[in-house]
Amino acid sequence: MKLNFLAAAFLFGVATYAQEHQTIKGHIYDSANNNDPLPYATVMLQNTDWGAEADENGYFEIECNQGSYLIEASYTGYQTFVMPYNTNNPQDISINLVSENANLEEVVITVNNRKSSESALLNEQRKSLEIKQQIGAQELSRKGVSDVAAAVAKTSGISKQEGSNNVYVRGLGDRYNSTTLNGLPVPSNDPEKKNINLELFSTDLVEYISIDKTFSSRNTGDFGGGNVDILSKDFRDSGLFEIELGAKINTNAAKKGSDFLLPEGPSMMGYASYGVPNNPLKGFNFENSLQPKKAGSVGGNFGLKAGKSFNIGATGKLNLFGTASFDNGFVYREGLNQSVNAQGAKLKSFQQQKFTHTTNTTGMFNANYHVNDNHKLAYNFLYINSSDLSRDIYNGSDRDFEGDHDSVLVQRGTFIQNTVLINQLLGNHSLNEKLGVDWAVSYNTIESDMPDRTQNKMFYWNDIDSYNLAQRTITDNHRYFQKLTEDEIAANLALNYKLGTDENGEAKGKVTVGYNGRVKKRDFEAIQFNFRISGDGLATPINPNNLDSFFNQQNYTDGLFGIEAFAGTTPQTYTGEQNIHAGFANLEYRLTDKFSAVVGLRYEKIDQTVEWRTQLDAERKSNEFKRNEFLPNLSLKYELSGTQNLRLAASKTYTLPQFKERARFIYEDVTEIKVGNPYLYPSQNYNLDLKWELFPMNDEVISVTAFGKYIQDPINEITMASSTNDITWVNIGDKGYVYGAEFEIKKRIADFGSGNTNKLFAGLNVSYMQTDQEVDREKIQRETNGLINTNFDFDRSSFTGASDLLLNADVSYLKEWNEGRELTATLAYTHYSDRLYALGVEKKGNLVDKGMGSLDFILKTKIHKNFGIDFAARNILNPEFRRIQDNATGPVNAVTYKRGAFFSVGAKYTF
């Protein structure tokens, strides 16, 4: 039925627009500026829905039926131009728009702000020889999207995992995707992840986001699902100063009121200055109290933006832009968190409460120097400090803690601070009419700090209403310190040479050759101080909200507890080094007026080394692999008409394992333990896409894409067959595959006229996919030399994180009045179907996240040309998140909770 829906939608689009038509072509020129092309001017056929937006060269095409029309061309600051046209006498049109005496600076503002408009990006998508998908600042603003993670999740075939920063592209998760900023790589803030958390990037920093789901030889070969490239703002206004204030609240957090309690430690701005104490094994010298503190439940945001442009000489222009912002928020949720065995008996069953406070401090500075039309230089600096402070309370039962008590209480306090510094220098040069050079270098560093994570376990006796500390292993009560530092230097160099010319003097093709280099090093260390409770200490009554009364220097001196650590005060460590040097060649060529091809080849030399010293291997050990990868790619484009394309793309890529996945390091959470596999190796990917797209209007698109991926030796996270059921990563089988289809439509529903903009838009994207992979127990055991054993009772499975059906829909109303007043109202809905969270072992059944949807409402207003007020209501329906364990005896709830609704209001003033 889902496939029938996609087929019907496709046929509807074709039937609607496949009638006999004519193409009106022409150019628009700027009479106020030496008759240079006027980019992004609007051309309409009066009293019809047909029209187009001129591209960056002032060129436009309009598809229409045969007949006579009045062509209307318009641009802010210019007189509207109207002329008759009859399709029976076709001819190319040249239009010269005349200035209304608007000053030049106002014209410049309009041109460059529109480069991130939906119509400009759709026009670029139409003209591109490769398959691409983009979402710009205009669309992000309309949908009320505040960060890049939420932005990419609004595009077809992409979903975001609930409760984490994982983004899935066509069912493929973190390891198969990559992230770049202005085409240069950025480091990860998470030791377990390949990609940086996209939630860290505010959309205020973004000109537009480009999502490449097909591989190009210019991009890294470590590619399976897609590459997210964030293009930072290139400010070209004459001047800007803007201030923004806002407040936000989570309904669940608001209900807790004064009972919203968080761990002690970091500042409210998300910074911490503490770490491992002096002499931690010779006294109780920890800085932070174990007593939770009260926190407010209302978050807020504050931001400043400033920009200025300077003319330098006759042709030069320097554009400066900076932004500084801070926002924070409070979230609360509660629900079930449990696991059961194959017969449905409870192993762990807790009611979990989670209190969270998040912050994000961002600073960005851009300097773009346009020397002249042939030479451009840019410098980008980005600073991000994000934090996550959480207090988790688990109350219930644990099979490993059986006894005569009535329940088990686990309290964990965690603070994570991520600091990202990105420096980029870029250049674009046209050496002559045919030869050009693009180059870029970057130095990035990231620090991820988890100072003083605390955990305590207690027994509760109902008849005497009393708690005592619990201890089955020495790690049950502990304080943990973790620090990651990663530095990366990257460089891109590309030489472009144009080939031949057609009858219009335009190049028929282009050859690009270049080099990409990445040198990355990671240092990771962690130390855990375990509290060994004595017999008298285990019998001492405890107040869970006042653990300082037990864990203090006096009780340490009296012998009620001791402090121990692996290898004394020497931390567990691992280091990772990865060097990738690549050369590539790419040929773009228009074989005919309608048929174009792109052929590329990329060679990569890869060297990845991991060294570790942990409680599993007290003596330092290392592991290294070297690879040489030859990666071809092909893209074909056939223009069915001026507004209709048929595309095909094919490529070979690979997927690397990550440092932590190969280091024998143990990370212990409340309900799971993870350990690396040094035998892990890259998988190989073969990718194929076929896409039809139609651009009926300059701000409209209809497209259908079929895609498939064949993956050799896919990497998966599994549960090992062991007494502790630890989680690790393996090459799970010889092969796996993904196939599916995507449908997208953006349509202007109604134009209510009245002179100014008064329109209703709607958008829908739907993705349907299937995933499958082999599960081979013998392969896992053989390739890990018996280190890893499994007890799978199946030999095939779908991919973790993949939903069969993804859907995004939105309806927007745009209204403009005179004097810069305007209103935008958007209703947006997102849905994903059931998806696999983790594979089960020993007949316990897979963990499956049940499908759910989210409804948002966004209202953005400008009540004056300088002053605006915004309102957003997110997750309005507040559905229940439910993860089930799909046992043979029937599904059992594993995790359930509701996030609550989120409301925010903000005011913005532009000077």
C-alpha cells in the first residue's frame, strides 16, 4: 500500500505537467549596473501560475501551454517590466530592468539574501549535473528550525533517533555518514561517534545546508548514507546589528516546579573548572557535593549579530560578519526502563526519572574578501561550547541485586562539556577564462570532558522506610572522569579547466583534478574511583538526597568506605591516529544540449592506528590497518525539458570503523557495557540512484528517487554471548543491502494576490525503504580469533536505526504588508515507522522503537521592519515513545516515556 501511494503520487505529478507545452527563454539585465546580468529576478506570466526565477547569470526558462501571454519581470528596487509574448512566434527575450532610484546598497542586500532562498536553491538543484538536495536559511526560518540536526531531519530519507544525536540517511546511521563545514571536515565531539552532534550548529550560522546522498570524487570516500555540508553565512549587507531575546519551557519540567533537581558542579552557563582531585586515593578530596540542587525550569536565549561591508579600491569588497549567542533549556521525562529474558522474566525493571539542563554558547566570525571577480578569500572561525547536565533516578528491581529488600535505587549524575574550535582559510581564483584554482585549509580541535560522573546504588526497605548502600561489585558506587581531545588538520586543492565552447560561448565541460588530505589524532583517557563499602557502612541508613552525610572525609578516616582505582591513579587510555591522503579527477561534460555526464575517480591511502592501555590489557597494545581504495563514480543527467530532469548516479565507497570501536576500552552505563573490537575492519559500499525531478515554478519541485546500496562486510553493534552481555562492534556478515524510494513535492497551493506576498505553500516528502543483512556467527568468531562469540538464533536482520517509512509534511502561510511588516505561520508534521534499535541474543528478541509522529506550529512575525516576535509550539501531540523487546512470547515494553510539549517565544530587533 505504501508503494502504491508513491506510484500514485508519481503518476499524478507526471499527468499534471506532461501536457504539450512551450518553453519561453531569456535573460534579465541590470540597466543600473552596466547591463550586467541580474540574478534572481522574478519572471511571471500574468494571470497564470507559470513563472521562474532568473539564475545567477540572469537566465530564465518558463514552461507553459501554447498561447498569448503578458510577461511580467520584477525585482526589488526596479520598475516592473511587462511585455506581450505569443508562443507561435518563439524568440529569446532580453529584458533590461530600470532602477527606481533605489540606492545600490539596497540592491546588493536583496541579491545576496536571496541566494539562500528556496527558489534560488531549487534553481541550483535543477541546473546541477549531480544529484543534490539543499535546505536554505529561508526555509529553515519558515519551519522554525533552530539547529542543523532538526534541519536535515526535515529532508526526504533522513531521520533523527529519539533521545540521541544520531542522524540516519536512508536507514544508515552515524558510521555511514560524514559532516563538513564549507567542504572541510569537522571533528566529532563524542568518543563513540564519527560525526559531530549537528544539534551544536545553530541555524543562525547557516547560509544553507547541502545533503549529498550520492558520492562524488571530490568528497571523502568514507561514504555510505550521505554527506551533510554546512555552508556558513557570507554576509554582504551594508551593515547589520541585531539583538534577540527569548524564553522556552518544557511542559514536563514546568510540572516539576521546585522539585526539579540537578547535580552540583558546572555553572549555569555550561562550564566546569574541576577535574580529578589531588590525592584521590588517600582521602575524600572530591570537590562537588552529592546533594542535588534546585534549578529553574524555564530556559532562555540571548543573541547578537553584527555585520559590515567595506569597499576596498575599485573592485574589492570586504564583508565581515559575527554572531554570539547563548541558549539553555530544561527537560524532564519519566517512564519505564527494563529488560527481560527470553521467557519474559524481568532482569532489570526500573521506573526512570531524567532531569536535564542543556546549554549552547556559540561565537562565529567570518571575513570574506572579494578582491575582484576573479579572486576571493575567506576566513571562518567558529567556537561552540555545549553542555548537558543530567540527573537520572532508577527505582525498581535488578536480578543481580536480589535480596530481602523491597526495591533498588540507582542515582547517576552526569555532566558533559564539549568545546569545538574551527579555523578555516579558503580561496577561489580564476586564473584566466578557462583555468581556476580552489583551495582550503583548516585546523580544528575539540575537547569533550565528562568530569566527576557520580553513581550510587541503594536498597530500600518499605517496612522501616529506610535506605542502605548496595554493593555487589566494587563499581556499584563510583565517581568517573573522562576526557577526549581531538585535533585535525585538513587541506583541499582543486584545479578546474573548462573544455570547449558551444554556440553561445559557454563551456561544454570541465576537468577537475585535486588533492584532499586529513591528519587526525585523538587522545582519550578515563579513570574511575570505586568506593568499597565496609560491613558497617553497608548497614548505615542513608538519605538518597543527602549522600554527603556518608561520603565524607570523616567516614573515610573511620573506615566505613575505601577508594580504589584501576592501576592506581594512572588512567585508562587509548590514542588514535588516522592519516588519509587522496587524489581525484573529475570530468563534467555536456554530450548534447540535453545529455550531460560526470565521471570521477578517487584514490585514497588510509592509515589508522589505535593504541590502548585499559583494565582488559594492562600492558599497552596497538592495532593498525592500511588500505588503498580506488573509488569510481558516475552521474548522468538528461533534460527532458527546461524544467524536467532524469538522473542516474553510481559509485563505490567504503566505511571505516572508528577509534573507540577498535580500542579494548570498557564504557559502563547503568544498563549496558560497551567494549571495542580490535579486529574490526572497513566495509565496502556499492551505490545506485535513479531520480526524476520537475520544477513547475521557481519555488516548486516534484521528484521521485529510487535507490539501492549493496554493502560488503557491514559493521553492526551487537550483544556478545557473555556473563555480562557486553556490547561490541563486528563485521556481522558477508553482505547487506538497502533499497527504497523517495517522493518529494513543494507546491504553491494558493496566491491570494492583493499586491504584496499573500500565499499558501505546502510540502511533503515520503521515503519507503527496506534493509537486510546476513548475520553469520561463525564469521564473527573466526575473524576475531574467538574473542567474540554470539548466540543469535537468526541468520538475517534489518539494519539498526532504519524505518520502513519516513514522512515530513508542512503547510505555510506567508503574508507581507507595506513597510516591512510580515507574517509566516507553519504547521509541520514528522513521522517515522517502527525501527530496529538493537539485535537480541539468546532468544531475547530484538529491541524495536515503535513508530511515532511529532506536530509543530511556528509563527514568525515582523510587526515593524525592525522588530519581530516569534512563537513556536513543538511536539504538540506529545506522543509516547515506546521501545519494545520483541520476544517470541510477545512484545514487552523496554522503555516508555513522554517528552512533553515545548513552547518558546522570542523577540528580535534589527538596528
